[in-house]
Amino acid sequence: MTSPLTIQEVARYPRPGTEGPRRFEFTPASTSLLYLDSPSGSLVQQLWSYDLASGERRQLSEMGGIHPAPLSREEELRRERTRTRELGITDFHVASQPDPLAILVSLGGWLYFKLGDAPFRKLAGTEGALNARLSPDGQQVAFVRQNNLYLLELNGTSEPLALTTDTQEGITNGLAEYIAQEEMHRLEGFWWSQDSRRIAFERVDNRHIPVYTILHQGQSAGTGEIEEHRYPFTGEANDRVELGVINLPEPGSEQVSPATFWLNLNLGVTGAERPAPLEDGYLARVNWRPDGQVMVQLESRNQQSLKLVAFDPEEGSFRVMLEEQNQPWVNLHDLTGFLKSGETLLGSERTGYRHLYLYNKGETRPLTSGEWLVTGVNRVDEQNRVVYFTGTKDSPLERHLYSVSLDGGEITRLTTEAGWHTAEVSPDGKWLVDRFSSLESPARVTLGRITNGRTVENAATLYEDTSVSPASLGLKPPELVNFPAEDGTLLYGAIYQPDNLAAAKPYPLIMSVYGGPSAQRVQNNWELTVDMRAQYLAQQGFVVFKVDNRGSAHRGLKFESVLYKRFGEIELQDQIAGVKFLTGQGLVDPNRVGIFGWSYGGYMTLIALLKAPEIFKVGVAGAPVTFFEAYDTHYTERYLSTPRDNQEGYRLTSVLPLVGNLKGKLFLVHGLVDENVHFRNSAALIERLAEENKRFDLLVFPEERHMPRKPANLVYLEQRVTGYFKENL
């Protein structure tokens, strides 16, 4: 028998066994490993260093941990985009020059800088700084404040220099726009050149986009704070984006605000006049090539074309190096890199699976191939002609680190244990840090020595808590299974089972669902074992089942693209196939099936209750999209096109016309200040439920966004969700 969990344990973060070092970065000279850690096991992180030669560890962030002041609204929203729960130091930046080592961190709304062995010092004039980045030479820092880009010399006593001076509401400089952060996974809005003499930055103008207002109604003082967001709803106007290049003044010179040279993102002729902003597409990625060219990835509005463009930052001339065209969409990624040799490392889904290619002098040749994916590039060791990457070559349920020569040849797997590996390789290609976990094993961090890019010898264990195990926590790891969809496609699932299976079968079943694109939930990963809600429900006598239906991520473009122009059909078929898989085994009671999910999972919960009421009897829908006209351009149009071009698809995707089908029990949960999936989605559903005289239950959190954070609210939420299933299923 497992030890019973408490609701407080279900709601607590961080999850047990998920602590330990993370966010690794080797120093440029490959002498030390930097990382974030919280030895106390709390959410408050500090910056640490591990000397690779001596094995000495020391804490570098002497200035304290917990934020001394409330987060700014801008920082709060940035954490929503990155789903960050941690406090203290949540990121750090290291200059490229090897000696002396230069490190920058942000804490409590200020920037702190450390050079060599000196302690961190607070940088005057940086209060409220956002997205700060060190120059590669470590002599300057650029940051955004009050929507403008600033530059501060680190060797002097001067005040920050304003590189841009816009004062109009709705214009930002150096900040990634909302959909770039939320949907394109691009958090940067400015980019240093490798010689530290230029900065490319984006200027965003959204004054033409109507204001969407969010009112804080849970505050006891005042009349309620008002937030105004310029949210680009699907089919409507996007932000107007420009890309400028600033030639910086020489360090120590009399500071004069430098001029900006604007690049023509519409790929037209560059003339004397400032080019028009990009409106009908997306600034997807920006990088600097070693030769000083600005490399820009431009994505079409329908997301079926991605161009790699080289811009001359002085003349504005450009050359389209490559264009990838995919049906029905192009998935963005961060696999593209520009080598000192002049070669370009490319990631492409041209075969239907994302793989690595080397482009040189107009020729492209594959480095990897097969019915599996490259999920990330960890390091390119140009000196030894080796690229290290993470992928699904051995199993879509695992992540391993591999290496392959830039000249082609055999792929070598470097991580051995079955499970989930998050790895980094040192700049000299001699060291590997690996954070590993599996269903049976909590997080463990090891350091290894790499030989010839092909073999790894264990050098040290940086973190391991042998006191934590499934048994010590009273948990049973879920069982990973597979079964066929209706069309024969292999699907993967994870089953959480109660104790004493033979004594009480069949059990009530709860489907834990996400179901949407760009996500994968079934993994050989400790995070699955410490899904405390699923574990608690299993201890209460439920079987909990997670299924990655067709349309989810990391199985290839064909597997994902079945959702094109229509949500809520194929996903539901596969979730029902999961129910039938378990009922066919006699494990669960087909008359007692529930479902819960958040965000797209909330949408899927509603779809299940309304389209298959004969199967799903109880549902808990958190922060659901109920009609996709209420969601943003980049995400929604990638999958559904625009409402104008796919009117029928939007109608069939919406849950609102289906409300009359509700027969089971519905529990709806939403945060009133959710700036991602707006409460208007639940409000529209409530209106329809009242019109159809359908009973439902509702829980709102007046001061929570898309991801509930307050400890008391998390406890209350878990009490209500688990209680709802116990009462009704």
C-alpha cells in the first residue's frame, strides 16, 4: 500500500524529486560550470559555480535571493510567457570573452554585474530593466526600460544611454511582442553583434490594434486596477514590426544617441526613405553571422513559408539564402546556426521529420535522417567538426544526447540510461553535464568527460538525493502503454492505477487531457511520477489515464497535421480510443468516465462532454478556449487558417453551438485576469449554458492569470477538483 497524500502535498511546488541544479552554462574557457540551484528545496534560486578542475562548488550570488519588491507588471507577464514559478535568480547571462569572466543577473528589478573574482555589484540606473543582455566582450549591457532600449558601459560611471526615445503608448523598442513570446517562443527583442559594435532590435507598433481591457476585481482597496492589452485576435491585424541596426559609439567616447539604420523586412528595394514595417508576416528569428551579416528568418502570415535572409547592416542589401515551404505549416525552431567556416547548420522538416542539414555554397546535405526528430542543438564544436544534439532517435518517449560529424557519418548516442536527459556540452567539447530523470528515478545531475565526440566517461555526480524515490514518497510510477488509434496509428498513454487492483475492479476512470498541438505529456520522465493530482486521484480509487492523441508534438508533421482546419474531432476520437482500450481490459467502468484538463485540455474536456456525452459523465474544464475567434493570430491561424478563409472549420471547432448536448456534470474554472485565454471564453459559454437551461458549477479566481500561482488558491483548487470527481463519479 502507498502512503496517502494530502491535498497540501498535491498543491505544493516544487514537486519532490524535481529539485537540484538546472539552467546550466559552461564558462567560455570551459573551466567552470554555472547553474541555478536552491539547496533548501524551495522555489528561491541562487547562482552557483562548479570548478571543473578542482571540483569546488561555491555560491556566486551573495546579494540575497527573494525579491525585495513586488514584480513589475512587465516582469509578471514575462513569467507568464515562460511559465516560470521560481523566485530569486531565474536566469543569468555570460559574456563570450573567456577572461575575466563577466556575468549579469537580474534581481528585484535591478541588474547586478560580476567581473572575475569580484563580487556582484548593483548597477546604478538599471531599476526596472527588462531583458538585459551583456555585450559579447563583457564591457557593456543593453536593456529595455519604459519601452526603450538603453546601453550602459560597465567600466565607467556614466548613466545609461537611451538608444531609442519613443514616448508614445503602444510602441516598444527591444521587446518581443506578445505573440513572439507566447507562440513563437522568441523572448528576445534585440541582438548583439559578435564584435559588440552593433545592436539589431525590433520596434513594435500596436497602436492600430484595439485595446482589450482586463479589470482586477479581487483587490480590496481602490476601484480595481485596469490592464489594457493590444491582443491580436485571429484574422485581425498583427503588430507592425521593424528591424533596426544601431552602430554604437566607441566605449568612453562622448555619449551621443546614435542613428538607426532600418532593414527592409518586406524585401523590397532599399531607398532613402525608411521602409514600411512588416505587417503581413512574422519576424521569426534574428541572429548575427560571424562575418557581420544580420540573419533574419521571415515567416509568412499563413505560416507555410519560412525565408532565411542575409542582410548587410550598412547598405541594407539582402539575399534570400533559403526558403522552406511546408504544407500545412512550418514549425519554428532554434536549430539554425552560423559557423565561422561560412557554413550554416539548418533544421528542416522537409522530409516530415525535423532533421539537421549543412548548407555551404548553395549545396545542402543531411546530417541526420529517419522517422524521428531532432529536438534541439546543444553545441557545435567547430574545431573538431562535431555537432551535439538532442532527439527522439531511440524512442519518442525519451530524450537522449547524440553527436554527429559535420562532415557526415554515423550518429553516436552519448547518454545511456533510459529516460529523459537535458544536457549541455562545454565550448571545447570536452565536458558534458546531464540532468536525468525517469519514471523510477528523480532528478540526478552528472558531469562527464567526452572523448573524440563519441564516448563519455563519468567524472562526478553533482546532485543526487537518494532519500527520494517512488516508495519513499508513497507513489506508484504510472505504467506506459501503447495502443492503436482508429486508423491504426500507434498512440502512447500513461496509466495511474489504484492499489489492490484485483479487489475492486472495475474502477472509475478519469482522462487527464491536454490534446492540443505543440505538447507531449507521455514521457519516461519523473515529472509524470510526481503529477500529484493524478497520484492523489489514484489513491482515492480512480484510474487516471493520459493519452497523447494525434495532433500532439514530437511524432512528425504528418502526426501533428491531422488537426489542420478542424479542432476537436481527431483528438476526441483518440481519447475515446483510450477509454475503450482500458474498458476492454476490464480495468475501468465504462459508465463512470470523467475527464479534466487546462487550457487546450479545458477545451478538450468540453468537447468530450458535449460530443460524447454517452461516454464522458463528469468534466473539469480549466481556462478553456470555447470559440477560437477569441484566440491569437499566430497560434490559431497556423492550425485553423483565418475565420474568413475557414468559416466552417471555426464553426465546427467551437463548443458554443454544442451546449445543448450537455448531459453530464460540468465544473468550469477560470482566472478573471487571464491575459492568454481570456475569461470572455468562459463568459460566452456561461451565457449559452443559461440559454439552454443547463446546470453547471463554476469557480473563478479573481486575481489569477492563466496559471494559478498563489499557494492558498492551489490548495483550494485541488480540494474542489478532487472533491468534484469523488462526489459525481
